[in-house]
Amino acid sequence: MYDMNGIPQGLSMALSRNEKAMSSFSKLSENDRKKFVDLSRSVRSKQEMNRLVSKLENGKNSFL
């Protein structure tokens, strides 16, 4: 499992509520996890974060 230290709190919370997305996130390469975390830093609302995280459900790179 990916170490959640250094991940924005909103992303961590959104992932914890979505088991499929958490599983996909943990399977990403280190580089893709970094890209996803960096992308999450630009999110400004809970709804945006949930939409971003839900993209992980459909495939590990659907957020790119």
C-alpha cells in the first residue's frame, strides 16, 4: 500500500471513502502517483476532489 504521508488531506479522505479508487491508486507507478497527487493540489472543492478520485475507478491512468 502507498504511504499516505505527504498526500493532501482532502485527497487522503476522498481515497479512504472509495475503495476501488484507493486500490487503483496503490497500483500506480511512483511517477503516476506523484502526478495524481500534484493534480489533486489544484482542486478547490470537495466535489472536484471526489470527481478526480472517481476517475481512478475506471482505470489507473484515466486521470491523465
